Amino acid sequence: MAEKKEPLLLLDNSTMYVIGAGDYHSTNLTFEEAKAIIDMYQTEDILRCFTDRATEQVLHDFVGIEPRDFAYKPIRKMRVGQDAIAVKRYITPSETQPEVEATDGVLAKKIQNVYVYCQYITRVS
């Protein structure tokens, strides 16, 4: 019987603690590459390690994966041979602070720039 492969972990900034002792290889991914990797896995073979709905929204709206019900499981560390995709947010203060009128008529001010990138991480030892 073939050995079952470890589940793919979906991580965000708050769950990067799973990268502890051990050797890891990481590669930056385009959103298209991240989508292709996630699409190779069945839903039951993917664990969502984060609780932030904004990260989930990035996966759907920008990475382009179809909404799936990934099981949530907090993980303490990655296992040797296990892979993960990290959706990392990089937030900077806005250099300009334009005001816009929100749909309810209130003025809103831009205070941050939000950037997102993905990484593919493998624990090698």
C-alpha cells in the first residue's frame, strides 16, 4: 500500500511559527502558480492553519481558487517532506491619505497600502 502524503498546509503571517527547527526550502510564487499547486490537491488533503477571513478572501479573489471547505487545524510544526503555501501580507502606511465618500455617505481616509505575495515552503529535514 502506498504511503499517504502529508496534507498541504495553507499558512498566513500569523501561522509562520510552524517553520521551526529543521531545514526548509522556500520559493516565491505567482498567484497563478499558487492556484495551480492548490488545484492539484483534493479538498480533504489541504489543511487551513489560519483563521483570518481576509486571507481566505485573498485566496478566492486574487489567487483565484474556487471556494472550498478546507478543514481548519492549528499545526505546531511541519513534518519532513510536508509542503505549505503561505499567503503573506505586507502592509505599509499610506504616503498619501486621500479621502473618499463611502457608500453610506461618510468620508473614509486611506491609511494603509496592502500587498500580498505567496510562498511555497517544503520542509526538507
